[in-house]
Amino acid sequence: MASLRETKNRIKSVKNTEKITRAMKMVAASKLRRAQEAVTKPRPYSKKLWALMSALAQRIENANAEAHPLLFDRPVKKHVEVLALSSDRGLCGALNSSIVRMTQRFLLDHEDQYAHISVSTIGRKGFEGLSRSGLAIRKHYQPSGKIFDLDMANTIAEELCARFLAHEVDAVFLIYNEFKSAITQEVVIEQLLPVQRELISDGNTPIDYLYEPNQAQLLESLVPKHFASRLFQSFLESFASEQGARMTAMDNATRNAKEMTDKLSLQYNRARQAAITKELMEIIGGAEAL
């Protein structure tokens, strides 16, 4: 059994850990509120841009003209790029390990379907996890600052669009954590390229307008913007998921530290009581011997 001094030191250490986890929980909760606002604000813009792009593409196709090449779904996909989006920091539960496992599962499930699958990572934890598993990483995207911003989304979008147009890749998939609530994050796989568009039936097609410049030039500008905005939206979803997962993990850690402190305190009090009883018995025994 541990001595009284060792037990007392453990109690002190656990209480210090509890203070740290409680503070991290409060910080994550504060960041989560701002992250939730950042996730919900761009959604109307993305939805409207998606609808406008889809309507333009359908009108161009109805006019028997070729749509934008980023919208063209190639019948045979030989080379596929997978983007694994994770966080740069840990202590957020199984958030990042879920991305690693989903990426590995995607590779196993589609190794016979595609001739070549390359993997790129966004975020340090995903890069480290996939590298430890022995997987070759084509490219690791790391932000210049502390967060993934719109400039980084535009940079990645330009590179991937260029590779797609040069037929270096036939499809691009993104694996990231979609924010559902503070306690729920779902790992999703989304196809970024070719750009998926909303299916519009003839009866739901909105009234046509006069466009300046023409429809083809406008669509050429909208498709890359939609791709970059969709990538940036996934950054916001991943960041909100990270804060929610960290808040939940730190809350669990704080409760566990409290339970451990209670158990160690009970153990310390029992050991202290036994030591006092032993000393009393020795005193009584010595008095009787005299």
C-alpha cells in the first residue's frame, strides 16, 4: 500500500489536473459558441450559390452547349485524390483518429475500383496518424497562421482544379467531421470534384434572366468559387467539431479526476486512521507493560 505522503502527493497532482481540464473545457465552450455562428452564417450563401450554379448548368445543357469541365463526371475514374481534414491539436477525444480510420477504410474499400488513390492531408494530427500507419502522403497542407482560412481554401481549390483539368486526377473526395451538435460529430465523405450540383426538374426551373456576361462565362467563374466555398465550409465544420469534441472530452476528464480525488481521499483517510489506531495500540500496550 502506498504511504501517506505518496497518496497525498497523488491527490494534489490529480487536483491540479482537474483544474487544467476544467479550464480547457471552459475555453472550448467559449470557442464553440463562436464556431457555431461561423458555421451557420455562410450556409445561406453556399446554398444560393449552389442553386444558381446548378440552374445555369442546366440551362446551358438544355441549349445543347458544353457545361463547365469541373462539372463533367468522367465515366472511368482511374486516379482519385483523397483529402483527409483533421485538427492541429489533440485532447479532443476520437475526433482525429476517426478521420484516420475512415481514410484507411476508404482505401481498402476502393482499392479495386480505382487504379491509383493518392492521399493528401489538411491538419497535423491526420498527417501524423496516417504517416505512422505507413501510408504515403502526397502533400500535407499546413496553414501559415493558426487556423484554416478562406485564403488557404482558395489555394487548395486552385491546385486541385488545375490537377483535375490536367487529367492528373479524375475525382477528389474530402473526409472531414461534420458538426451536428456540441456532443455529436459525424465523419462524412464528400465528393468535391467533379462538382456535384443540385438536380432541378423542368417544373422547378426558375425564371430565366438576362446575364452579363453570358451564362458560360458566369458559370466558369461560379464553379471554382463554389468549390472553394465548399472547402472553406468544411474547415468551419471541422473546427466547430473540434471544439465540441474537446469540450466533451475535458468534461469527462474533469469528472474522472473528481472521482479519482474522492477515492484517493478515502484511501488516505483510511490509511491515516489505521496509522493513528496503531499508534494508540502501541501506547496502550507500552503502558500495560509498565
